[in-house]
Amino acid sequence: MEHLIHVLKTRRLGVLYILKMIPLEQWDWRPESSLGSSTNLMQTTAQLANHLACSPLCLYEAFQGNIPDEETAENLEKNNMPLNAQGLTKLYEEGLGKLIQFLQANIEDAHNENLRFFYQTHNTSIYKEVFDEIGHEWFHLGQLFTYLRQNGIQVDMGAYYGYKDPDPSIQPNK
């Protein structure tokens, strides 16, 4: 479990970097759907960024037993939708802080398969859910990276991968 906590802390820099890079003028942008449908199924930049930023908080709340169904999970995201990149970074930091504090307090029980969330058919462990969370973040981080690049926004690859600290002088886009 200690290793997964370390990975969450290390990946934090890359997630914060990408969230900070989202300009407000790209907030409502979304890629075109290739499905030929009049309804675009792709999320806007703001929706995708909010989903990523809210993810640690959602997992923490699920561990607390506060997310009994899909509607509650969706409402948690909607009720925490920030208005700008500064809000995204704050939401992510606060949620990740709560999640890491919970994980550190439950290290001894991390491998016990005594959890079952509303979308699961079998019991799972804290360890497995955190492992899956890391993959979940990588997936959505890659999507946001693509959204930014499609709009001509340069992304420092070392900061994206968390290999180096992002330039601290970069303030979140407003």
C-alpha cells in the first residue's frame, strides 16, 4: 500500500500541471464525435477535468460508504464543479489529501476484500481500488493532454509524466 500512496503523491504533480494548463476559453470545447450522431457524446474540457479533479474525493467518499449509487456519484461531481483551473487544482488537492490520509490510516486492512461498491458484483479491497484509481487518473489525464494539444496548448512532457516538478511559476489559468 505504501508504494501506491507514493505513486499517488508522485502523479499528483502531473495531474496538477495538466489541470493548471486548461485555459478558461477552452472550458466548453469538446472533440467532434465520430459516431455521425447529432448528439456529441464527448465530454467538454471542463466536464473531463472536473471528473479527473473530483476522482480522489469520490473514491474517498466511496470508502466512507457515502456513495450508494450512480446518481450520488454524479451529484458529487456536479456539486463540486469548479469555475476555473484554480478551482480544479484545489478540488484535486483536497480530495487527494483526504484519500491519502484515509489510506495511511487503513494500511493494515488494505488487502482485505471486504468492500463492494454499487457498480461491483464481487468484493474488492482498498488496495485494488487504489490501484484502479491510478489507472483511471492516467486514462483521463491522457484525454486532457490530447484536448490541450488539439487546441495548440504546449505541454511539458516531463511535468506531465511527473518526472520533474512543473514550473512553479505557472499559475492556474483563470
